[in-house]
Amino acid sequence: MTESATSKLLNGDICHRTSNGKKASKNGFVKDHSLFEQPQKYRRPRDKNQNVPHNSSLYKKPFVESFEETPLWVAVLTYMGYGILTIFGYLRDFLRHWNIEKCHVARERDEQKDFVPLYQDFENFYTRNLYMRIRDNWNRPICSVPGAKVDLVERVTRDYNWTFEHTGKVVKDVINMGSYNYLGFAENTGACADAALEVTKMYGAGVGSTRCEMGNLDIHEEMEQLVARFLGVESAMAFGMGFATNSMNIPALMGKGCLILSDELNHTSLVLGARLSGSTIRVFKHNNMQSLEKLLRDAIVHGQPRTHRPWKKILIVVEGIYSMEGSIVRLPEVIALKKRYKAYLYLDEAHSIGALGPNGRGVVDYFGLDSKDVDIMMGTFTKSFGAAGGYIGGKKELIDYLRRHSHSAMYATSMSPPVAQQIITSMKIIMGEDGTTLGADRLRQLSQNTTYFRRRLHEMGFIIYGNEDSPVVPLMLYMPAKIGAFGREMLKRNIGTVVVGFPATPIIESRARFCVSAAHTREMLDTALEAISEVGDLLQLKYSRREQPLPSLGWMSEESLLQD
Amino acid sequence: MAGTEVRPSQRLPPCLLCKDCFLFLCVNKHRPMHRSSRTLHLRDLRARMNFKNLREYLAWLYYQYLLITGIYVLEPWEKSIFNSILFSAIAMVVYTSYVFVPIHVRLALEFFLGIFGGQLESTMALMT
């Protein structure tokens, strides 16, 4: 693998020198040796797709991502909508301040008026005045297993979403397009559930200690060995919570004097872990290899800020699939850069493990690369395995070090036994070691569902972000009122969706995020797609300005087309 | 799909589908259509909702206005305030234009006719 990588690097170098026009000069001037730096080319103004891979020799299959640009009139109207809502927000705040209307937000008591203020009113302006008005789209209570279909508790509000009441009724069989259930392991029947039941009878539900003290069960050891075998690494370690895996382990690995290069759109847990570690953080543009290479070169050439000493470690932090964009990391190029500039790579496969790749082994499997190239492979069990928790995999020395020095290993309660058993059973199913073809069937079903869903949405004329193979499908809504309207209209048609707005996304790019699952049958997807199309017409969401292939004109004969 | 390709050189009658669609959906109004714009139009037509009567259509237009301005999320009394302010602003614009536009147009016409009329007179004087 290293040989082929080197040869690719050499080929890349040679190609670049000839394309840049910089010939080897005889008098020893410094040549431009960068791998991926390109001269500025004219880009088609339609797409924000400036990350076209120029090194397609590193990719075995075509890497197609699209982030269609926001139409100008949509952006203008979105800003106008936010402006109007801001004015009304000020009006309502004024009324609340002068007690003309009842204030539901936390306020200080009259006796504390002269103290230092406890609640900073303006920070919650957005929450009070926009989020509260459409709050019924989030935190919907679920009362069944979140599989392909789910039951929701019906609730009503009498004071415009400040308080909710349960009517006592249940909305049954809502098609679930929001749960991270990529391989359909969120189920209460089947091999996983039975095995978890057996284990609960043996060990109980709680552990009552941390891993360091008395909480290390044999089931944890078995699970960690299985995870290591699944990923193809020497050793792995599991934690009780995925968020805590990132935020507690990055501080154990990095410290002052180290450099973290993190992607623009990394998850909050990675950002929190990076900040807690105390190292210098530099951000590169999302999935942009030229930006990353520039940062690496600057870091190596200039060193630490004032002293210019070399950095102790450089860590590149990327995710496998970015859940808000649906984009997949350009792993071959990142690994080529990492080897060239001798940095370390931390890959967070929260959404991609189990969901990508022909064998379900994640984004490394998807690109056909060697898992030994990634120094720290992190992932979660929440999404594809139907359990909870996270893991870190890598070399044996790394994992042994983490066992002693990670906060999460030493102080957090260890994983509950039925959850660990769920992981073991589901992983064995995916690997095919349980003797059935269930794992392979589910993987195939997921990729078929993904392709079908994305293709149909694209044909309908919606703006969809992300890579063609990613099961996370963001559909752009843009306007603030459409966020609330979309969620409510979809629920009326018995489909549960997740809508996202600011601050999880940029202010004008609010979206609805669909998570395709292997548990969805073709009929369910068709029902969902019909409803999405209907709501898209009702709300006028079909913004895409791409050229579509001409549809079959069965409904309109050729003769009528050519008549006057 | 052989019969369905439309070559750009083939002149189509202007917006042959206009009589079927509402004006606001008509993206390319009266130009000969190239393939890309025709597919857009076809998709708009396919995407068209079925309105049984004018009332339903007007209700849908009002819904679009609520969504685009963001008023949809507000409480009813806030909606009324915004609608009344907007309506009175538009009414004032209409009234002002009704009163003043004819006067301004007449003055402008007199001004320009004065210039060109004077030019014509002076050239006539030179020629004779």
C-alpha cells in the first residue's frame, strides 16, 4: 500500500510540475512542490463545487458531490423574512419588558433587581422569538421503538408552544425519516433483542462502577476485541457515550504546543474536545484539500506562533460523513497529505461506520484503503448498530495509553451489559459471522435505498446537498417560516422528519434532513417521496435550477406539443 | 427517447403551454424555448397544484405570502398588525400614483416636446 501511495505521489508531482508550467530550474530556486495546489480556474457560477478532485487517480470510483448554490431571490427573501421576524421579536420583548404581556421566560425576582444580572436577555433573543414559535417540530415524544415506523405521542399547545399538553392519544405508524437507523437494527424483535434480553437476565441493567474500578465485565472485553477485528486495527476501546468519546479523548492525546487542523463543519464534540485540550486549533475549509495543504505547509514552515519551534504533533480531525451536509470526506487525499507532511489523522466515523462500504466497515472500506493508515479511528454505536456509545481504534500502544489517561475511561460509568450485547450481536450480523446473510442483505438494501431516494428527490427538483452515496440527505428549505411549515405538513401526512435551522446551520441555509434506512421498504420510500413532493408543491420548495433529463412525455402526446 | 429531443434551431411557438398554466408559473414567457427552459416549464407544469376554484387558488397565494414574509409563525394579532400596515402602505402608494402620475407625465411630455419642438423650429428657420 505504501508503495502504491508513493508512486501515486510521484506521479502527482510530475503531473503537477508539467501542468503548473514550473520547470526544474538549474540555479536552485525553490520549486512549488505542493500536491494539490491548483492555479485559479474559472468556475461555473452555478455550483459551489470548487472541490473537484484533480487527483482522480487516487479514487477508484467517481466521487460526485453537489452543493447547488442558493438562488439569489431566495436568499434575499430569506433575509427579508428574518428581518420581519426580528422586528416582531423586538416588539414582543418590549411588551414583555413593560409587563403588557405575560412573560414565560426566566426572569429575576424583584428583590434581585439591583444585583448583577443573572440572565442575559439578549442572548436568547433568537430562542425566545423564533425557536419558541415553531418548537412543536422538535422534542416530539416517541412511544415505540424508533424503527422504520414509529408511534408519536400527540400533544397540543394552547399558548403558542410555551407549554404542551398530552391529549392521551398516540399517532401510530409514522414513517420515520429522522432516526439514525441506517441498517435497521433499532428493533425490539430478532436476534439482537433476544441476546440483549439474555444478557440482562445474567448481568442486570446497570454496572455500578467505572471501567477502572469494578466495571470491566468480560462482555466489554469481548466487545472490544470484536470491534478491533471489525475495523481491522490492532486494538480498540469502547466508551459509554459517543459525545464523551470525542470530548474526553482528544484532551488526553493533545496538549499545549500541539496543533489541531479541524474541518470547518466538524461536530460540536470534536470542537469541544479540541478546545479542552488547550492546543492551537486551525480550521480549514470544508473538505477542501488545497486549504488543508496550505495550513500544513504553513505550520511546518513557520512552527509555533512566537517562538517558531516545531509543533509537537499535528493532528488532522475529519469526519467520515458530515451529517448536516451529507458529504463524505476525501479520505485518499487526506491520507496522501498526512503521509507527505507527517501528520496524524483522527477520523470520526459516527455516521459512516456500518453505512458505507461494500462490507459496512465505513469510509475506509468505501475508498478501498488500508485502515492502518488512519492513526485514530473513532466511531459511535448509536447510528448503525442500534446501541449507544463510542469507540476508538488504533495501535495497541495508543489504546493502552488511552486506557490509563482518558477521562472517560477513568471516571465515566462503563457501558450497560444489554447495550454491549446489542453491539456484539449486530456487529456479528454485519460481518456475517452469525451464519445468515442478513448483514449483507441490509447493506445492499441501504445502498439501493440511498441511490433511489436521492435520485427521485433530485428528479423532483429539490436542492439536495451531499455525496451521491451518503444515506444522510439534506433538503434545502431556506426560509424561516418554511421550517415550521414543512415539519407540520409532513406530520399531517404521517411522516416524521427532522428540520434544522440556525444555529446548527448557517442562517439562510435551513434544511430538512432525511436519514435513509435499510429498514425502509420501497413502498415506504414511495409513500414518503409522494408526500415530500406534495409538500414541496404546496410550499414551493423545488428551487433547483439544474437541467433535468426530459421526462417521458406519456401524459402529453407529441402532436399536441408541436401544435399552436 | 428519440422523439423527445428538441433541437435549439427548431422554432417552437411562443410558450405553447401558457394557456394551461397560471401566469406566475410561466418562467419563460414568450420566447422560443430551448431544451433546458422547456424542461423547467414542464416540471413546473407537472408540479402544478390542482385548484378547484378561484377561492382555493387565492387561499394558496395568501399562504405563499405568509410563508415568504415569515408571518406564518406569528400569532394572529401580530399577523393582523403586519397586514394592516402593509395594506395601508400599498394603499397610500396607489393613491399617490393615481393623483400625481398623470400630472408628472404631462409635465414631462411638455418639457421634452418643448426641447425638440424648439430644435425643429430652429432648423426650419435655418433652412428657409
